[in-house]
Amino acid sequence: MMNEQLVQGIYIPVIAPFSDDSKLDIESYRKYVTHLAKHDIQGLVVNGTTGESPTVSWDEVKQMVEVTKEILTSLNKSIPLVVGTGTNDTYSTVHRTEMAAELGADAAMVVTPYYNRPTQEGILEHFSNASRTGLPILVYEIPARTGSRMTLDTMRKVMDLDGVIGLKDSTGGLDLLLALTQYETKPVLCGEDAYFHAMLCQGAAGGMVASANIHTQRYVDVYQRFVSGDVNASRDSFTQLQPLISDVFAEPAPASIKWWLAQQQLIASAKLRLPLTAASEQAKKRLADTLAEMVVPS
């Protein structure tokens, strides 16, 4: 199981590849995750929003977790496997977190309850219940998707829960991170790709970056240069990635990511499940042009 010391570095939220008839393509998943795991990353996340979690069944999550564990074992790779278990129903979240533990997950990622718009007390109780399952919890705060935001006081109380080991901060700025760093707090991972380097500079321990599915080693390079103390070189490396990040999120993710993975023959199809639709021709061209202009690292 994970602890606070392992909440650092590059975590990649994986996509869920589908066949043209919208079924989970487990063979593509195996090929794709094997490719990712060969990089010097610090963790993988199954069943996040990058993995189209609203449309993926728990049986499909189970298949992906089992295959991921097989791949990591075969590569003798000892990195954490995080499973997204959060819903807007506390009972369901607790049950999914318990099932993730049974599958051998190292931690669960639990999003702030969405749609219901609970009070701050309700949000705290939600995380308190999840934290008592025994599986370490990474809190996921993303107000743009959930429609609610934790106050700093609530966030500090949530982060103080015994079963919580860290936070994925997708608030779209530095304010929360800066506020938390005024106190002794558990590690924070950047969840907003465009802020990755800026958040490292302000004390983040790493990032869960969806765009790192493309040119993964470049993101590893940004992080490794930063932790080695070469902040300027890290910033320069990240600056080269900014056009890519902009293109990936020009349309709802993971459409462009899946298109690129299919172009690289890492997955068989760029299919998404409705209501998400394929990347537009304009988005594909823009991403292809950006990637063509990027210098291949030595």
C-alpha cells in the first residue's frame, strides 16, 4: 500500500481503450500500459476521468487493474497503482474503495462529491467514511467538474484524516497549494497539466498529468531536472511541452490522446464512449503539427 513518501513524481492517468464497437480492448490496454511502464514514472492511475470513468463498469476496472498488476510484475516494476473510486454517493464510494483494496490497489483516488453540491460538513463526512476503509486515499479536488469547492478549513480537516495520504490539486491555479504550504501538510500532486512546473516550484511533490501519455519521457525529464536542482533546465523543458498541453486539452480529453495513441499503434482504435466524441480533424491536425515541430530528445 502507498504512504505519503510515495506521493511524488510522475503519475500517469491511463486511458481505457475501446474497440470500434465500444467494448473494452484489453489487448490494446496491455500493449499501451507496457509501453508506459517502461518509463521512469512513479505511478499509474486506473479509472480516472482520463480513463472515461463515468462510462466504465466496475468489471472493466477489475480487468484493467488485474492486467496492470500483471504487467508491473512481469517488468519487475515496483510502482504504485491508484484506482479511482470516488462517486457522488458515499456508500458507493466506500464500497468501491473496499473492492479496489481487494483487487490489490495501492491507493484510491476519491473525488470531491459532484452534482449533489453537499455542504462542507457533508464533504468532510464523505472523505472521513472513505478514509476508514483501510486503503490509503488520495483526495481529488477539481471544482470545474464537481460544481463545488472545499474551503481551506475543510481541506485541512480532510488532509488531516489518518487514511488520507495526499491531494491531487486540479483547482486550476496556485492558490490552494500556496495556502496549504503555510501549514505542515501532506504531499500535493499537480492535476492541472499547464501548472505542472509552476506547482513544482511552489512545493508540489509531482503531478498526475494526462498529457504525459504523449512523450512520457519529456515529463520525466522535467521532474528529474527539477528534483536534481536544475530548475532553469526543468523550466525550459516544460516550456517546450506547453503547446502540446494546450492541444491535448483544446477539446475534451482524452480524445486527442487516444487519437495519438492510435496513430502510434499503441491502441487499435481511438474510440470513445458517448457522450464523448472523437477529436475533430482540426484538433488532430493541430496536435500533429505541434508534435512534428518538437525536437526529438536525445
